[in-house]
Amino acid sequence: MRYKVYQIVHELDEKGVKFASLKKTSDKNQSYDIDSSIYMKTLDVDIDTYSLEDVYELLNTVGHPLSSGESMSVSDVIVAEDGAYFCDSVGFQPITFDESKVHQPAEAMKIVYVEPGKKPYIAEIYHTLDAMQKAVDGYIEAIYCHNDATCCVGNEEAKLIGMKGNRHYCEGRGIIAGPFFVVGLGEEDFRSLTDEEVDKYMEFYKEPEEIKDEEEHTQTRKLSL
């Protein structure tokens, strides 16, 4: 299931409706047609196991590495495959929400995100250094392990700081530790993956790997020599 989370941008909130109930946010218009132009997308992920309540709990406890927003609260909007929902004072309410009008602070890139011990999933992140560093929990490093116009972006210090082994690459000769994402390579910078590339790497990384600490430690020692 794909979930997108939208939050009100403080600077665009002229009516002071951030954290307000649905009735106030929609100016007591019973059609509940929300002004999407004051919202920004803060999370866009494709995960099978989450419900609206799960998304709310996740973003208010452990958070999500691909989220560019704050803890989830009243006035936030979740768009799922069956429609848009307003996070109200109690529960979620279906609303009308025009995603084409939301505020876009930067270009969004479609990626395949891979965490240790988990299946990959499709997501979008903003094409900013902050967003990419948050996704890998540290300084980014491009790992050119594919024979096409894509690469993996991981944590530059992952093995040195003891991040868990994630996947093998280069026909098993190397290990990527910590979370990473697959992204396209443009002429000068990263780009969104095409639909074909998404399908390819969702399949390529579909099975989590059990990488023993000794194996990762041995490789880390070799890299530091």
C-alpha cells in the first residue's frame, strides 16, 4: 500500500490552521475541501503492512528515515490508494485534497529503499542533501555496483560505526551496511528511477540477507588497511 503524508508549511499558514481540527481547517465548509496549496509532502512510501493508524503511530514514536516532516499531528493529511484522509482531533476523516497544488520545495526523486533484514520498497525523497543524509542516517556515499545508469547511495561510515550488514553486491565480493537506496544517474547528478529500473531493483533486492558479523568485520578490516 502506498501512503503519502502531507503537512502544513508554517510560512504558508496565514490563517493559523496548523494543528487545528477539520472544521476549522476547512473554514467550516461541510464539503471539507482542504486548501492543499499550504501543504507539503513529507513522506511518500510504498509499504504493504501499514494502516492509517500504523502510520500515525510510527511517525509519533520511532519516526521514519524518509520523512522530511515533524511528528504527525492534527491537520496532517494522509493520501492512500482509496483516497485522502485528514488527521482530526479523533481519528481520520475522508476529505477532498488536490495533490497537484501542494507546495514543492524541491524536486522529488523516485527510489528503491532497502533496510537491513527487510524487503525493499518504493519511495520518494526530495533531491536535497539533508533528505538523502537522513535516509542513510549519515554522510552519503555513492556505490557504483550496477551495470547501468543507477547506483546505490549508502552511509559513508556505515561499516566503521558498526551498522548492520544489509546486502551483498559485486557478485558477493562486497557488502553494503546500513540502509541504502537505489537512484538513477543523470548527466551530472542523481535522478528518479524509471518504472523499469524500479521493477528491476525491487526484484534484485527482494530477499533480505543474513550477513554474519564476522563476515562484515573481515571486510571492514580489509577496507581500512
